[in-house]
Amino acid sequence: MTSGSGYDAYEGASELLRALSAPIRLAIVSELAGGERCVHELVDKLGVAQPLVSQHLRVLRGAGVVRGSRRGREIAYTLVDEHVAHIVADAVSHAGEGS
């Protein structure tokens, strides 16, 4: 591969896939595909501890996958781009085909 804009696109895709590499982050993206959620809603739905959800949301936020907006005392998270939800849904579907 040569350097240039073509390679930059692969670099960006690699960063996105790295951010999605944890199963819990895939589950968070799947939940957010249905609309905005607060941390406590994700905790309840996913059945994992709040600090763990917050840690993974921080990774997703840093990668530009999700954004948070203040809603009273809480922060509601949404997907920045719906394409990511399609990528996750396709990956989960593909993984299920092998079983």
C-alpha cells in the first residue's frame, strides 16, 4: 500500500474497528441504534456494572462513535453516525451464520 488519501481511509477504518473490538462496546452500539440512552439504562439493559459501561462509553466517545448531551443530571448518549449501527448489525449477523 502506498501513502496518501487511500491509505488514510484504511487508517480511519482501522481505528473504528479497534474501538468496536470489545463485545460490550458492540452491545452498547446495538442499544444506541434504538435511540438515545443514559448510562443507567445501558447498565440495566446490559447487566454490567456502571463503571464498566462508563469506561467503554469513554472509548467510544474518544473514537467519535458516540456523543453525550446533558439531560438534567444525566448524560444521554447517541450514535454520531448510524452507519456504525449497520456495521455492528452486519458483523453480529455474519458471526451468527457460522454457528
